[in-house]
Amino acid sequence: MAGISGHWAFAFGVLGNIISFIVFLSPLPTFYRIYKKKSTEGYQSIPYVVALFSSMLWIYYALLKTNTTLLITINSFGVFIETIYVGFYLFYAPKKAKVQTVKMLLLSVVGGFGAIVLVTQFLFKGAVRGQVVGWICLVFSLCVFVAPLGIVRKVIKTKSVEYMPLLLSVFLTLSAVMWFFYGLLLKDINIAAPNVLGFIFGILQIVLYAIYSKKEKAILKEQKLPEIQKPEVIVVDENMNSKKLPELTQEQIIDIVKLGLLVCSDKVNVASLPHDTTCGVKAPKVENMPKLQTVEA
């Protein structure tokens, strides 16, 4: 029976490695964008520093236990890839972000991890040391799994799933399931317990994505609907149609325009001119201009 559970634990551990490998590689598009624009664009280094610290902590715990080779393999890759991420971030980040990242590295990786190793090595021995480190890993993992609550809150507030990628949520949920069964079959509560919370938050993110993505699609669909044009109402006055003004010929229109230009000219004082001229030029005779007829209402 113990052999069967061991085989199943190995199978879930391998699946957990594969899925966690994909999760570790998920920030690659972000760093490719940073590389193309030669700027971190306001991205923060906190997730990568925390992931680096978490991987180091789990490696230390796995070294104190037995039959946890698969835990060492995936977290060794985690230390490797997160170190590259942090180094890449430091290369393209502005000065202020670089200083903050270095402070976090010194505080967590050097100070925090170094203090945990020293305290547990000198104050605890044997199985007790493994239990203490295991509880530290458990508490830290719970804090990491609670972190997505900020994203969940943002999705509910903005009613948008823009900041919550679906694939990442799915892979994080699957990873939590695999590592839960791995810890359960190994009877290691420190591995199994945090992943229960990870599974719950993963399902919550997927449900929220399904709800708000449908709402977004409905809103977009409404915005794309063409506006119904109201028919124009034309009011016809019968009295206006009964008597029409006579139409002017082209020659009459030209004469009117010339006359208007001559009247509006301000180069010569009109008062000093003879009555038969306007602006110093003899006004043309407009003989063919029709008389305007008043329209009776």
C-alpha cells in the first residue's frame, strides 16, 4: 500500500513540476515587452523577489526532509529563472526602482533567508528543525496565496478582467491541485495545506473571469449596435408654395453681385460722389431686375 501511494505521489510530483514550470515561464511575454521598449514601464519587481525567496525556502525545507526530490528540482529551476528575471529587471529599471529592488533583495533573500538558516541550524536539531522550517514555509505560502486577493478586488471594483489572465489562473489552480495531492500522499501537511487555499483562490479567479468577461462582451455588443436614425419631419407651408418668387437669370445675379461690391467699397467717401456713381465708378444699370413681389400670407 505504501508503495502504491509512493508511485502516486511521484506521478503528482511530476505533474506539479510540469505545471509549475509553465507558471515560472509565464512572465516571459512581460520581459520580452520590457526588452523591446528598453523600459520596465512601471512594472514592479516584488513578485519576482518574493518568488525567488519562496523557491530558496522550499529548497532548504526539502533538503531537511526525505523523498522530496521533485520539490528540489522545480524550486531549483525557480531560483534560476527568478534570478534571471530580477537581473533583467535591474538592467532596464530606472534608478529609483533599482534601489527599491536591491533593498528588497537584501531584506528578504540575504537578511530573511540567512536569518532563518542561522536560527534553525543553531537552535533546532533533527526532525524539529524540519518541522520549524516547514511551518515557516507554510505561513509564507499562505501569504503568497492571499496576494491574488488584490487582483480579485480590482476585478470586482473595475468590473473588468483585463488585469487577470485566465490561463495563468488556470495553471495556478492546477498547480495547487497537484502539489496538494503530492503533499497529502507524502503525509506532509506543510506542502498540502497551503495549496488548499491556492485551489480555492484559483477557482474564485476563474469564476470571476467567467462572470465579468460575459458582462464585458455584452457591453461591447451594445456599443457596436448601430443607432436608429429618426426620420426627418419636413413641415410644408402651403401658403409658401402658393406664390413663389420669380427666379433670377444668370446675368441679373452677376449685376447684383457687382452692385454689392461697389457699394461695400470704403476707398472713396461716398458723400462726396455724384448721385449716379458709387465708390467712384458709375453704377451699372440694372434694367432687367425683376420687382420683388410681396407674398401674402
